[in-house]
Amino acid sequence: MEDFKGSSTSLVADVDCTAEGKDLCSTHGVSGYPTIKYGDPAELKDYNGGRSYEDLKKFADENLGPSCGPANLDLCPEGDKKKIEGFMKMTADRLEGKIRNALKAVEEDVPIMKKVLAHQKKEKGEL
């Protein structure tokens, strides 16, 4: 971790999920130890590769770096870029409301849609 000490673009950290880091671990679905996560802090992904320093360094060199987002619009596909630019014009309250509405639709509507789809396939003899 010393290699990244003081970096303005990378963070390598140890989190104790049994103490001060309990809420952070819960937020990111950490249930087993040791767990390695990587990526955007808002959308961490599970790392399942080798655990040696060499394995981790190779993975980081080949897979990590700047990605599409508000700070790197030049890395975004045109469609994503336009969406991000539109979202950046909204207030935080408006964005949070849009997120709540989208999550509600997924939580409430998708299970019903799946039931309807299964029923349609059953009627057509596809199941």
C-alpha cells in the first residue's frame, strides 16, 4: 500500500469491518474476509483474482484508471456523455428523487413484469 501513499488518483485501504468500518462494509456487501473491492467508490466491484502483490499490481495496471464519468466526459460514449451532462444540470435533490423513482420501479415493476413474461412464455409453450 505504500506505493499508493499520497496518490491523488488512487486509494488502497484496509477496512476493519468489525469496528469503525462496519457501516462501510455493510454498504458494499462485504460479508467474508478478506474481501477486495475495486472501482468507483459509488459502484465497487468484487475482485476475484490472485492475492499476491504481483497479481494485484498486474490487475491494477491492466484494468484500473480513469473511467467515464463527470470528471472524465471525454472517456464516455456520446449517449452517456449527454445523459451525464443533463444530470449535472440537476440539483442534488432532483437527482436523488430520480434515483428513488427508478429504484421503486425496479423493485415494484420488474418482479411483476417477470411473472407476466413467464406466463406469456408458458402460454406459447416456450417453457
